[in-house]
Amino acid sequence: MHKYLTPGENSSLNAPTGLVTVSHRTGNGLDINLTAFLLTASGKTEDDSGMVFFNAQKHSSGCAMFIPPELQNNVISHSIHFDLSKLPAGITKIAITLTQDGSAGGFSTVNDLQAQIKAGEQILELAPGSFNQETGIIVLELYVHNGQFKARSVWQGFSS
């Protein structure tokens, strides 16, 4: 089942486990990094262990695991495997973010940016908004609400 989400929309997930993939075209001196932040109700990580990225590839709970980027046909795909059934006590959501170094113009210079969530047989396509000079983006959030596994398309830019 395919579903498209615009910024601000959310959807239930068919399964607690899945894969988030964010992809874009190469070029323009891009150095883009994907990070998962395990956040408390206050919107903050408890400590550095709440960040899953290329230098800390798996959270001890098993709720998030970084997968090294893959390059195919001039498209780079960044991925995080998730398991919302393993969220530690006190963690209310996983925020998936992108940051960029090395290119003037921020995410306005990134071509064909897109995100996808696969959970069971379900595929959610997340359409980004437009960006200017932002060097960071909160792409999406994964969370549990009233016992339901959910995803929210965010696409909010910030200066990192």
C-alpha cells in the first residue's frame, strides 16, 4: 500500500519495524549526513547515546540502527532501520534529521530530495517542502500514540 504525505501530515504504520530512506542526487560538493535522535517528551535527547549516526550506528535498545549510505546512478540513499516496539522508557519519538556541510546554499542546492518509510507491506512517500539556506532538516518523526505506531512528515529546516 502506497501513501503520500506532505509536510505536517501523519499516518499510522502497519508494523512497528521498518526502514526510513532519504535520498538525493549527488553533486554541488554535498556532504549530507542522516541522524536519528531518540527524544524525550521535552524534545531532547537524554544524553549522547540518544543519537544514532555514522559514528554511533546502533542504539543499545535496538530501536534505531544506522545503515551506511549507498550510491547508485548518481543518487545517494541514507537509511535508518527502526523498531518502535523497542523504544526505551522515557523516549517518546525518533526524529530523523539531515545535516549538510561543504556546500554554499544549504539544502536549496540539493536536487531530487525525497524520503520513504517502509513498514511491513506499507510504503509512505514523504514530499519535502522548499528550502533556502537551511543546513539542517527535521525530515520526519516516528512515535507511538495510544498504542499505535505512527509517522509524521515534518520537513522543517534549521541552521545546524
